[in-house]
Amino acid sequence: MTTATAATSPRMAEASASAPLPRAVSVLAVTARPGQESDQLGGALYAFRRAGVSLSLLCLTRGEGTAQNAASARLVAIRPWELQLAAAVMGIHEVTVANFRDRELHQYPVAELIGRIRRAIREHSPDLLLVIAPEAGDREDVAVARATGAAAAEAGVPVLAHTRPGAPGAWVIDLGTDAATARAIQKSAAAAHASQSEALPTLMGRLDLLDARESLRWLLIPERIPPQLDLETVPADW
């Protein structure tokens, strides 16, 4: 597997030609809803975990807005529990689920999202934050990426984004001979979201088509973290 080993010094997030996975001791992933940790971010999280990195997760909603299973009152309780099970499969040690309304993150004032992410950064002291890149997700993922970038800039922590192949600024990590194991773990974690059983066959089929490669790019790189970030200057595509 082509990855970097965990760094001994905190706040390090460097990539090199021979080890394109950024170095970190602790990574905090931030997602919009349950399921994204095993689906979109699963391969990258596996690579970090395999490198000995400590993983934590902040999920900003309970996932009650899904089109699967109309009993939304039950989903509010069920989906966070399923997320805990999926996170255990992925090797994520700490999981926090916030109470923002699912599918409505883009409607919240960005300052509210930033405040919640800022608190998670204080609680977990990550060297690196991981999100879904705006170009690889929906408008909820754009809201998450924008707020994470702003909170991380205040804290001086870089932000890495999982993106689609060939995206501008992206590079590829190769899971190598660990790819089959990584995909099997992703599928096991996805299966923990049993309330989404109608969608699981499609998801499993898509995971079966993945190869050993994962595409990443910097959303906020270490060299360009300002001491403070004016929210008016945050790029519109965050």
C-alpha cells in the first residue's frame, strides 16, 4: 500500500511523490449525513487507519431526510445508531452526531455550522480534517465543505477533500494489495445502515466497481492557512 506512516509531530499534513497520503496523527472527518463515512470517504479513511492514524467523525445531521423509509420519526433515532455500528467497522473511535436538519444544511447560517465544527476541532484536536469535495457532492456537501474550511482556517488546521477522479488539483492514492480489504470493509460498514436497505444493492454494486485508487485534493492547504478568515472571502464553491 502506498501511504505515509503517521507523523510523530502534530499539525503535520504533507504529501510527497513517494507517499501521497498526507501525514497525520489524528484525522477528523466531517459529513452531512450518516452513510457518507463508509461510501464516499470509506477508502480514504481506511488508508489513514491502516497508517495508524486516530479517526473521529462529526456527522452534522441524523439522516432523517432520506427518501428511504418514510418513518422519519424512527429514522431520527435509528440512523445515528447505525452510524455508530458503521464507524466501529471503519475503525472510527469517536463519533458525534449533531442535530441540524437533514437536507437543510445549505439553509442554515454558515456561522452556525462553523460554530459546531469549531467545537469538534477543540474536542478532538485533529491534525487534519477530511470532507467530501464540493465538486464531488451535493449542495449539503458544499455547505459542509465551506463551513469546515472556515472553522479549520481559524484553528490553523488543513482540510483534505475526497474528490472525483481528474478533478483540478487532485492526486491519487493507491490502496494497492489492500484494496480488496478496504472495499470489503466499506461494504460491511455500509450494510450497517440497515434502514437504507432499499438503496444498499445499488451502493454495493457501485462499491464493487471501485478499483484501488482514491482521489484527494487540498481544500485548505497548510501553507495557505490565514490567521483569521473573513467569511465574506470564502470561495462560493465551498
